[in-house]
Amino acid sequence: MLKRLKTLALIGGCLLTWQAQAAVLQVGVLAEYPHRDAEAHWAPVHAYLDAALPEHEVQLRIVRHLELENLVRQSQIDLLLTDPAHAVLLQHQRGLSAPLATLNIQHQGQPLDRQAGVIVSRGSSSVHTLADLQGRQVAAVSRSSLTGYLAQLYQLHEAGIDPNRIHFEFANITHEQVVDAVVSGQVDAGFLRAGVMEALQQGGALEANALRVVAPVAVVNYPYATSTPLYPHWPLVALPHLDNHTLRSLTASLLGYGLNGDAGSADWLAGFSVPANYASVELLLRELGVAPFESAQPQGLDLSGLWAEFQWVLLSVVALLLFLLLVLFASIRSSRKAVLAGERFNQLYNNSPEPMLIMEEEQFIDCNEAAYRLVGYESRESLIGLTPVDLSPPQQPDGLSSADKSALFLQRLSRQGFSGGMEKTEWVFEHKGGRLLTVEVTMMPFSMKEQSVILVVWHDLTDRKEAEKELLRQKTALQESNAELEQFAYVASHDLRQPLRMISSYLQLLDKKHSERMDEESRQMMRYARQGAKRLDQMLVSLLDYSRVGRKSEARSMTSSRQAIDEALKFLQPAIEDREAQIR
């Protein structure tokens, strides 16, 4: 028996030791500052994670890029908080998880889960546009920073500007040091994360007109000046050795703690929220051809030895071409079926009662009759060449501008490619006559005659929306009517009791004064009258109690106390006379 107890104690001790080890959670954080500054900067995040994950002992390891990648490779950390571009790189190289949550910073008490880049030059500089950067000295924090370099580089790429014509300087410095270099004239321009300039100005470290924003981009509901679109903020990702149960538990605890928690509160930290969509970051890296999507460099070929090395491959190609000729004849028959299918689609498209359109590069290139009639146009040709923004008011009901919302949905479709993806949203169009139309828009990418286009289907919701508004109006009117009835029942039951008390009082006086002279029938009639008054008073009390159920209190107002006293004395007059009382 003693031996069994010792064995159980040993097993229990091992389990406790394992639980204690499992409770430690190593979180790697990419350092953007010198070591001491980094620890102070990330201390609120440490406190936040401690509070959000009370079942774990959270330990932060704040290190630079190379050391952080070594920790990931050796599985010495469990979670990773890093720049989005760095996270995408490690996900492809090391198989990290999808983002568990997205870091939120706060601005004037509001959480922000998006970030952007900004290009600045001196206030007196002649650098105003992206083209002006050519041949100039430009400072940036790091080649791997999303909003400190890559987002701005993507804007240059989209504008057709060769970055090789710009002299970049990377000294592994902070954003604040980039600002100093621009202001002091060491460089002509600098790439910054949006918000750094405003923070320095607010803290008094930078004059308001010391810097100019180059090629500003207007972003709705974003508090900082930007030169790029918005991208999601830093993701929190997990290493492959964490099991699914642990990941679900960590994610539930972290997201359940919410934003603006007491732990980790700081001027800049709002907390963590549901993971954002990082597809825009991956698309940017692919377009720029940077890690992990760097394009292979072309290799030179030895044409003289091509035949000797690839003769069997070339012979196979010739044989394949002969085979393809045979296949070509067979495909002629199948093409007839494709033609018939195309004709059926055209009939369905042109005769559909639902408005249907075809878009290419944000413009309508075709539509059916129902589409142009819905928005008040006379013909198919009058709609071709327009964009959804041309048919819309400047602002959509969800707060986004029509231009931003259109760009957002087209960007989502381009990420999905032509693999059967679909996007659906409500949209407000402006009829040619001026009235607004609420439409459910469905967009589906597909290929038509070897051309990548988007099929758009509109479903008019205007009548349904008007019916919903009318239903809401009637509901409000009914609630107001019920409230007035409750108020009337309260007033009526309360005020009727006063004259009823007077009737009861005088009946008592009559009974007391003349009871001896009344016969039995008269006394019985008097009792009936008093009992009826009593029952009526009970009914009024019940009605008064019922009217008070759920009744809102009325607004306070001035009233005459003299009037209230006179009214009370009037109803008390029988009792005063009966007792010969004097009121002073």
C-alpha cells in the first residue's frame, strides 16, 4: 500500500511539474527600438497579455530580425508578434499559423487595427510628387518594414517609377531618426509609418510646418496623413508546435478580453481584436517580387550545347505537337457544344428580368435592358464605359465613400482570382431622375472568350427598404399611442378618486345625521350607495396601479403650491366640518 502511495505521489509531482512548464508562454516581439526603449515600449503589451491570459506566465522576448528568426527556427518561442510583411515571410518559410489576433493601437480613445505609410520631405523642399523622388536621397528604417518602406515602394511601383533611380539609405534606424535626417537636410525625403509625424508634432518635438506629405492619399475615417492605402496592423501568430486545442484556448481568452482592457493600458495600446485580412500584404509582396515571392533571376543558356543536352526533350516536343494536331480536330466538335452553351447564356443574360452587367477594369462593358432601365438610362450604350462610382452618390450608407467601397470589393475579387469567388453587398445608386435606389450587388469573376471579366447582378431592394421604414414608423406611432393611453388611464383613475371621496364622505354624514329618522328601506339604500362608492374606489385604485406598470416618469415642471392646497382642502371639507377643525 505504501509503495502505491509513493508511486501516485511521484506521478502527481510529474503532472504538476508539466503543468507548471506548460503555463509559461514565450512571446517573441520584433524590436524596432534600442533594447531599453523597446522594453519600455512593449511593457503595456506584456501587461495586457498577462491580464488576458491569466492561466499562462507570459514572457516577452524583444529581439531584432535575425535573432527572432533564429528563435522561430529553433522553436524557442510559442507566439510571435511582428510586422505583417515579416509574418508572411515566416509563414511561408516556417509554417506559422494564420493570425490569431491583430494588434490595435488607439487614437483619442478609438481602436485602430489598420496602419499606413507616409512619405515626407522638408516643408521648404521642392519634392511634392512621387516623380520628384527620382534622383533624390531617401531614408527608410528597413527593407523589411511594411509601412516604413514596402508600402511606399508599392506606390512607386503602381505609378511606374523605377525605384533604382532613387538613392535609398538604410541605416537600421528608428522612424524618429528618419524624421531628424529629413529635417536636418541629410536626405531629401523619408519613409515613415503614418502617425509618427503627428505624434512628434503633438509632443512638441517637431514644428507643424517642418515636414510636407508627398503624394498624399485621402483615406476615410483614418486620423493620420498617409501616402499609401491602409494595411492591417501587426498580427499575433503561433508556431507549429502548439496544438489546436491550445490555439483555440489562447485565441478565445485573448479575444474574450476585448479592447481597452485595464491591463496594458497605455497612450498607444488598445489591445487585440479579431484577426484582419492580410491578403493585401501578400498581394503587395507578390507584386514587388520580394521575399518570400522573389522572382527567379534569368540564367544564361549555352545555345551551342542545347541540342546535345536537350535532344530527347525536343524530339518529345515534336511528337507532342503531332499529337496536338489530332486533338485539334477532336476539339472542333466540342467547340460546337461550347458555342451552343454561349448562346444559351446570352439568351438568359439579355432576357433576364434581373439587371445584369459585365465589368472589366472597373468599367461596365455590357448590360441587359433591365440594368439600364433600373437606373433611368435610355439604352445599353449610355451605360457602357461608366463605373459604379459614376452611378452613385458620393457617400454610401455604411460611411465609406462610393469610390473607396468600389475599390475595396474589386480588390477582394482580384485576390480570389477566377476560382469561383463571389462578393455580395448592399449599394445605393442614384437614379438619373435624382432618386436613390438601394440595390443588392453580387459580383462574380469569370472568363468570357478568354477574357477575365466580372459578372454583376443587381437586385432592387428599394421597395423593401421603404416598407421597412414604414413598418418602423408605424411601430413608433403605436408605441407613442400606447404610452398616451397609459398616461390617460393614470390621470383618469387618479383624478376620479377625489370627487368619489367627497361623495363617500357626504353619504357618511347623511347616514350619521338622519339614520334615526330613516326607515329600514332607506337605511338599506344608504348602505348600497356607500358600498357602491367603496367598490368604485377599489376599481379606481386597481386601474391606477395598472397604469403605473411600465409607465415612464414625466418631466419635472413648476406648479402652484397654493392651488394644490386649495384643491386638497376642498375634498377634505366634509371631514373639516364634521370635526369642526380649523386650518391655519
